[in-house]
Amino acid sequence: MDLKYKLKEMLIEELQIEDLTPEEIEDDTPLFGEGLGLDSLDAVELVVQLQVYFGVEIKNIEEGRPALQSINTLAQFVRARQEKSTGKEV
Amino acid sequence: MGRTHAFDACSGGMAACYGMACPLDDLAIPVPGENHAFNADTSSLADFVPKGKLRRIDHYSRMALLACGRAIKDVAPSLFPRERTGVILATGYGALSSTFSFLDSYIEKGDKLAFPTHFSNSVHNAAAAHISICYNIKGPSLTVSQLDMSFFSALITAGSWLETWKTDAVLVGTADTYCKVMGYCINEFSIPRKRTPYSFGEGAAFFLVSRETHTRPRYGYIDQITMGQSREMEIPLDVDIIFTPSSIDFCDATPGELRVGHVRELKVRRHGFSPTDNSMDAAYALEGRQRTCCIKRGQNGAWGKLMITPADGGKNDEQSC
């Protein structure tokens, strides 16, 4: 399954977004604020779930802020980290 | 989920959203794979709170919100000054599912990967806080957890708030959840469960109580709330008595131990087994026409007694105990 789709499923499942399906989340929709409307507690939850689902750690805000902008940036971040740790393309 | 009632306590309003085992009730959902266990359906909560606000709120808080919402809907707005109304939530075990989920995540994945949302829902006063926030209630907010005696303790506190004019009204209620761990413990360790075919469930009930006024209350009066530690208790004359299911052992040994004047009717509810099921007694008592004494025996000989006079039954000061 596509990484972006998995990320969207994870968002819906773990952040309890009941009114959306993965297909309805645009890849470039902002996750916080006006887009999906997530907040700071969601950010903490996201950091935990990224590690649970993908084994990828966001170590600090300098890494987190650019990574958590949208599904696109999140997928890019996960892919890069996984390639770095395994040496293989996801 | 049990019956949905809408009636007032004292001069306020109350609605009950029960999770006790009344299989025919519209909000009871059988728990898959378990006999005699029911979950509560909270889908109608969207009628009271926008869905967006409910996103991170867990099932335990949703039950409390739904029961409270129904109580508020039942109340005349003049009896419910939000700036001067408090919230007291009684619970035996709190948000069990969220607590165990958080603990599981901590045990399985370590402290760095414990689930933040489950933790926030397991916080002691989370449900009462959600009630205050969602319903814009500005008075004090409190959660009481005293296992079997939680509801009595909450009522005593509500009375003290009213007596000291800390608030003009109190939304006092109970909530307890059912989860797999609870089901396992009940099946493995519960002696009454083995002896009598109880059903188990979850739910919430809320009452709006206020100081007695010259106006006849819509549903009734709470005349007395007592807690003690003794094998004997005084029972007033000429009342109905309701024993909660968790008092069944005491009830069986009762006749010589209660100093009973003239018991009009003795009722033992055989459904429901929850630390806070005596809130259901209060609701049942207000449905009736007779003055009722609700008794619950707790652990280590503790007991609670609640005297209720339904509005139809009238209030007789000479028989107060």
C-alpha cells in the first residue's frame, strides 16, 4: 500500500478523525490550523504514532515543524528516514 | 444501556442514561462474545455537542456528556444558572478503558511511546471538565471516586455546596464503564456473579439538584444522605427500601440486623453491578409514589443510605430519620 495512504489511515485511526476517509484527505492539505485542524496534542500523538507505525523518530521541533506540514512532507520525511536506516527505497 | 428517563430531582432537572443491563432498552448494545454484558450507545450525543468537539473524547466522558446533556435539556432555563451551577461526577473506577489502554501502551512500548490521548482521557477530572467546557458551566467542577460510596459522597458534597451558597444548583451524576479487563475480573473473581445471574453494563446518570424552595419540585426531594460503618442501621418507618445488587449478601442476612419499623416494600434490583449503581436507585425512587430508602453496602462494612421523597409522594417532616 502507498505510504501516503498508510499515513492518512494512521491519521484517521489514531487521531479519531471520524468524518473523513483517506481518499478525502488531499496530499498537500495543511495538517494543522485551517486544513485538517489538528492541534498541539495531535502533534504529540502523531510523533508517537510515527514511531509505532513506521519506526521513525522526530527528535526535536526543528525536524518536526517542516515534516508535519502536510501528508506530502510527512511522507517525504518518513521515506528519507527509512532509506537512511535501511539503505533501501520504500 | 438502560432506560432513558427524564425527570427532575428537587427543583431541578435530571435525565438518566443508564448502562445497566436492561436488554430491551434502546441504548443497550450487547458486548460481542460476552454473556449478560452491555455497552452504552452514545451516538445521540451529537444532538448535544458538535461532532468536532467530540473527536478526542473517550467513551467514558461521552456517556457522562450524554447523560448530562439530557438532564440539562429537561430543565427549565431559569432553574439552571450556568454561572452558579457546579458539576460533580461520581465514579467507582473512572475511565477504565482509557486507563488500561494507556497502561498497555506504556508496558508494551515504554514511556516514550505511551499514548498521549489515552493519558489525557484517563486524567481524574477529564470527564467533568468536558461537561463544564461543552455545556458552558462556570461553577466548580469535581470528580469523586470512592468506589462503592462514590455517589453518596458526591451527593453530600453537592449538599454542602448548596448549603454554603457556593452554588445555586449542582449537576451531580455518575459514570462507569465496562471493558474487557472488568469482564475478566467479574467472571473470575466476583462471588455474587457466580451465585446470581447478574447482567453487567456501563452507563451514566445525572441529576440537577438545588436548594429547596417554596415551589413544589418537579420530581422530588433528597431528604437525607448518610454514610456509616456498622452492621446495623436505622431505617425510617413506612418506606420502600431498595437494595442495590452489590448489597445482596447483606440483604440475605438482613432481617435480624435492620431495625425496621414497617417496611412497605423491599426491593432488590438484580440487574446491574457497578460501584455507582446506587444512582439508579435514586432514579427509580423518584419514579415511584412512596418515600424510599436506598441502601447500599460497600466494602469492609461501609454503607450508604439515601432517603428520597418523590414529588407525588409529598414531604412528611415527621417521618424524617
